[in-house]
Amino acid sequence: MKFMVQKLILGLSVLGLVATLTACGTGQPIRNMESQPVPSNIKTAEQVKKAIRTAGAGLGWIISDDGAGKLKGTLNLRTH
């Protein structure tokens, strides 16, 4: 009985390790989006900025100005 409990604990530990290592490899590269089409209802650069800020804020991004015609998005995932 004790041997079976030890095997169960070992098996669950290995399963947990595999799950942890699998989750670590799901990152995606960051892409710089340039020359993307803009919907026809958006006419000015200010409307484009507002649309980007609204979409980013909805996903937790902090969007700030980064020079003429550029925006910088920051996503803080860690709380420690």
C-alpha cells in the first residue's frame, strides 16, 4: 500500500512538471505592425490613435505616445 502511494505521488509530480514545462513554451514573438489597412470609417490619425488605445486598453495594454506618428504598447503580466 505504501509503495502504491509513493508511485502515485511520483506520477503526479512528474505530470505536474510536464504541465509546467509545457506551459513555459507557449510564448509568441512580438510583431511590429506597419502599413496595416485602416477601416474606411476612420478618417484621421487621431481616430486611428483612439482606436488603437481603445483596443489595447480592452486587453490590458498601456498605450503611450512614442514620437511623431508612433505609439508604444506595454503589457505588464507579472504582479510581483
